[in-house]
Amino acid sequence: GAVVSQHPSWVICKSGTSVKIECRSLDFQATTMFWYRQFPKQSLMLMATSNEGSKATYEQGVEKDKFLINHASLTLSTLTVTSAHPEDSSFYICSARDLGEKLFFGSGTQLSVL
Amino acid sequence: DAKTTQPTSMDCAEGRAANLPCNHSTISGNEYVYWYRQIHSQGPQYIIHGLKNNETNEMASLIITEDRKSSTLILPHATLRDTAVYYCIVRVGQKTSYDKVIFGPGTSLSVIP
């Protein structure tokens, strides 16, 4: 089946630094990718929808200047958490939609901001 | 808001069938029912999806009521590895400008030895 690779799996950073998370569709072209965050014992919360070659659409309450999304190619989308703070610590998950009906998810990135 | 409601948690004995219900009373005619599961600290895993007919694959069966307002995911012989949070989602299922995948709280399934 289709594979979505997310990197890194976990990252620890100092407060005030920026962190980039990559999401790649390995064997299919993904015109649309979604980014989620998940806090412990909670469900996934949609942050933004990323379409290749255009600006991402952010959900209400998600700061677009804080969470920069770039979807420059059909196989790669990146999420950059800028000036990270401890409250940004979370599990971030990407997903990619193929040309059919299915949606595939990455393995997630655990971000810890000290 | 999520368009589905599911029980918060369920237990199932190992080797028995696990039946996970989902209500989606406001589902539109062009929306599919998808099921995913998430094992702790991993990304969600696709299980199965359907529009109006019952579906079966190597992982599970999906039973959709005739009015499409509810569905049941069936794991025929639950194993300890099936312990996870199961999410029922409705979405259009094809490339559209309004395809959003919103997760509800899901059902936490515990398979008991």
C-alpha cells in the first residue's frame, strides 16, 4: 500500500528555535496533504490543509505565521514550527491523499520544546 | 465538528469478534464512511471504507445500514494487537476543494486476554 514518510520521529528543541517537519509520499503523488496535532489522550486536531503549489488553508485558531506550511512538490510538504515554545510540544501528524479515495498517514513527530 | 459519534470505550475478549458502532446521521449522499485506528504514539492506520454496500477486506468488515445513518466495524477475531483507538470518519472521498478529514474522539478498544 501507499506509504507516507514523516521525519523526524521525535525532536527536542530549545524555546525560541524553529523546527521543520517533513512529510513525503513515497510511491504516489499527493496533491493534498493535511497536518494534525495531537495532545496526550486526545484526538487528532486538523491544523491545515496543504495543496501543492498554493497557500495552505488553516483551521480557525491556528496561527499561520507560527506554523508555516510549504507544499512545493507533489511528494513533499513541510511544517515549520517557528519560535517554538513549551506549549507547542505535541505530536504532529501529516497525511496525504492519493488520486483515489484513500488517505494515508505518516508515523508522526513528537515535538518537545524545553 | 466531527460528523460521527462513537462510544468512548469498549472491551472485547481475545479471539471474539469486536463490533464497533458509529452513528453518522447527517451523512450526505456523496460521503463515504472511513475507519482508521491509531495505536499509541503512531499515525492512524487505514482499515476500510465504504459508501453504501457492505465491505470486507483482510482486516475487517464494514456493515452500513440501509439508510446510511450508522455503521459497524467488525474485527472478526480480535487479538491483543487490535487494542487501539478506532476512528469512524465521513468524507467525500475524492479530490474536492472541501475535503476535510475531521476526527472525533474515537472508540478506545481494549482486547482482553
